[in-house]
Amino acid sequence: MKKNKLFIAAFVALSFTFVSCEDDPTLTPNPAYVDGGTSGGTGGGTGGGGTGGGNTSFLASTDSTGRVAVLEDFTGVRCGFCPDGHDVAKDIKQQLGDKFIVIAVHGGSYAQPSPGWMDFTTPYASQLISQAQVSGYPAGQVNRILASDLGATPQQNGMAMGRGAWKSAAEAVIQMPAPVNVGVKATWSSDSTEISVKVDLYYTNAETMTNNINIALLQSGISSKQSGGSPQEGYIQNHVLRDLITGQWGSEITKATDKGSKITENFSYTLPADYNGSGPDGGGPIVKSEMDIVVFITRGNSDILNAVEVDIK
């Protein structure tokens, strides 16, 4: 009886939110600056860089480059079409390489905690989903730019678009000049309980609007149940947003962002014991070797100017 009540409540909630997990009618079937180098999560595209050793020199390139495209993939474990969105993002990654970064944001009706399903939600998803104006899942926003400005059809009138438009939107972004280059070094403490992140920025053009540094902690390789997944049991979740180290909208840059400005900022983060609990309905085990850091620079809450993804050393 309890399970029946939960199902009815969830059905009623979905009926009133008008949010659907549906097929996408627009879908067609299926030089980085790196100091020291990294393996799976290297410095991003032509706009950023990562480090893998003890080099303490300035990490960001001073060359004028294009932006790195960042897809925030709004997804959920109970969304039957979301695995297809994951495949679309994977294909784009294979084609664009370090110029394309995926952040899987689990949120909305299909990601909410429910008995028998793992909980990958974060406190940040609801505001991201609201700002993007998501109306169906899977959805994505690319560099937090209006979908129409990237030549895509928005789900409503905002940044969210169907998965069929993600590739062309990402290709449009990487043609945009980046006013800032990003270099990052991320390291574990000696006991692997704390992450230190050094962020170097170089402005190739002046920024007159407020810029924010955003640091996302991602984890891949998490086995869970996934509606529509292949397999449904033991489906592997990748690029899962675990935390935004700098908070919902990032840390404001208070130093000068004139052309030629060099900025260095340092951040630290203490790893929690778990995310959303350690039980079968929690967020799954923390595997440090599967974690990456993504640093991206925004104008306020939107417009990602550049980004980079690095391993934690």
C-alpha cells in the first residue's frame, strides 16, 4: 500500500508540473594548454589547461583562443529517454574531445529520491533547471547561453534545448572567442580527504561585467538502476555532478579583469563521508580515482566564457 501511495503522489506531481521524459523530434539518429599533462580529464580545448605535476608556474595560456563548450545535461535515473541523451553527449565528446565538457545534473521529477532508486540529486539542480527553463527530459544547456542564440530551438524561451541540438550548439560555442583562458591544478591532500584547487586566469580581452569562478566536482563510473538503461540494473552513470565547490553561482572575481590581467585563486574542499547517504537509496560509493574537477568562468549566473576539466592528482 505504501508503494501505491508513493506512485500516486509522484503521478499527481508530474501531472501538475507538465514536465515530461520524452523522445526528441529534432534528434538525428545516431590547441589545449597542458602543463605536465593528465590522463582522462585533461585541460579543456583551446581555452584552458590542466596540470599533472608539481609545476607552480602560471597555468593559463596567454594566446587568444576559442571557448570550450560545456553541456549541462539535465537527467534522472527514472527518465527512460535520458540514456539516449547520455549517448548523444558521449558521441559529441568523442568528436570534439577536450573542447567539450559534460556535466550530468540529476534533478527534477525523474531524479527525486524514491525507494529502490539511487539519489544523485544536489542542492543546485532546481535553480539551474529553473534558469534554463526545462520543460522535458533529457534537456541540456550549452554554456548557459540562450538556445536561440546558438541556432537551437529552446524548450521554452530559455537555455534548455533537446538533445538533437546539443552538437550544433556546442560547435557554435567553440567558434566563439574566449575573453579569458583558464589553467587549473587539482591535488589531493596527503590523506586524500581534502582537494586543493589552484585556478589561474588570463584575460585576452577586458571583461566589464562581473565574472565568477565556478568549480564543479564530478564522478564517473557509478553503477545504478536507470530507467531505459542498457542494462537497467548496473547502468554506469558518468560525469555526475557531486558538488559545486564554489556554491550555486560561483565565487565572484574581485580583481581587475582588464585585457592582460593575470589572476590566481586557490580553493579547498573537504570530501564528505557520502553524498545523499550510504545506503541502497543513497548516492553510491565515493571513488576518488573516478573524480574530476571542472572549472568554468561565467558572467554572473550565465554565459560560460571558458572552461577546463582536470584529473585530481
